[in-house]
Amino acid sequence: MIQPYRIHIERRDFKRNMARFYSLSIEPDLFGGAALVRRWGRIGKSGQRRIDLHAGEDAAVRQFLLLLGAKRRRGYRPVGDGL
């Protein structure tokens, strides 16, 4: 059973007219694996989506944490209750 991994982070810089969001979630796929779902774009817009399929939850969690760390280093911060 896939554990609920989900986070919504934002980066805002009003001097540069920047207001971006990035969300990550791990969801079960139809084949018993795990899907890492990424959504990103400008706050207030629908943005883009990418789904990466993994054989198991462990691989999806590793990629989730790597991506989250990279975004945090670029200035993204959590907002709200996760998503």
C-alpha cells in the first residue's frame, strides 16, 4: 500500500514578478507500482504535469526527496497543509 506523500511548495519574488508553484505526490499506479506526479507553473494557472512511473514506492520516495531538496535550495517553501 502506498503511503500518502504529498507537498505543495511556492516561490514568490515580487521584485522579479515571480509567483510559482510546484507540487509533488506519490500515487499508486494500475500495475502495482508507484507514480510520482509533479505539477508546476505560475500561481493561478493550471500549469504543467509530469508522471514518472516506478516499480516500487522506495524508488518513488527517493526521487520525491531529491526533487524536493532541489526545489527547497532554489527558494521554494511549503504552504498550507500540503496540498
